[in-house]
Amino acid sequence: MRVASADFVRSAVNAEDFLRDGLPAVAFAGRSNVGKSSVMNRLLGRKGLARTSSTPGRTQAVNYFLVNRRWYFVDLPGYGYARAAKAARRRWAAVIEAYLEHSRPRPLVVVLIDAKVGATPLDQQAYAYLGGLGLERRVVATKIDKVPRGRRSHVIAEIRRALTMPEDEDVFTMSALTGEGTRELWKSLMAFLDSNK
């Protein structure tokens, strides 16, 4: 996939700030520090477009990036950052829920799971919640370069089992560091975006 342009457009902290221009979107969800911004930057071929941090909980708003002037990548706040204040966690959760429930057209949601950690109870809840909303999902095991090749099939099988994924849904693997898996994920994202023009 050739990315000719990718531009930050807006940070939305409440429903009134959400974009409503009818363009399709791919939203990235996952636990705090799972690598959402790094994955987005790798997919877009931009080093610092989505801001990365080693400190969990940095993304606190719904951030929109316009790609090729045709669709959006949307960086959602990470869930499960225990050291954030309860009020802040509730606020982030409310923003995420409002975005997912009210965005039109409905986004594709990429659920990122740390391959070294596996699917946590929070990941299970998020995946089930998205399914309950009827949203199309893609599951991506991030940081796959940190997992020995001989263990990868086991890691993927465990993620599938933990999430009780349907047989026809794949677990994609990706490394933002090496780029492994980028082409395969792009192909799947483009199938969604092309069908939602």
C-alpha cells in the first residue's frame, strides 16, 4: 500500500469533537503500551506521526489521522492503565464508547494484543464488547519479533482460544520494529476500506 499523505487532523475529547464527514475509518484499540502508535507509524511509513511513549496512558483522546485524503486512522486511548486516576479511566472509557457506538460509517477496529503477554481479561472484554456492537474486527499480535519463531504458532493459538475467535477470523502478527506482517495487515485493511468507499 502506497501512503502518499498522512496528516494529523484532530484530537477529540468528547462526542461533539468527533469528525462526521462520512469518510471510512480504521480505529486502533488495545491495552496501554501495547504499541498502537508504533504500529500506526509503521503502517503509514511515518516515524513520528502518531506520538509514541514508553509511559502507558499517554493517548487520552481520540486522535484522527487523514490518510491519502480518503480515510482515517484513529488512535484510541489505551485501556487498562491501572496507575491512572479512576476518574481519568472512566473519562477515557466514555470517549472510546461514544466513538465506537456513534461513528458513521462504522469503523473497522484493529485490536492489538502484545504477543509476549497474550490476551488478558481486558483484551477479552474489549473483543467481546466490539462483537456485541456488531463492529468488524481485526486481531493483531504486536511485538512478534520478541517471540521465538518456534513459539509463535502456540502464542497465536492461545490468543484465539482466550478470545474465543470464530474460525474464519485470522490473528495477524506484526512487528513495528522490523515491519514483519505489515503487508498482510495492509491487505486486510484495504479490503475493508475499498468496500466502504
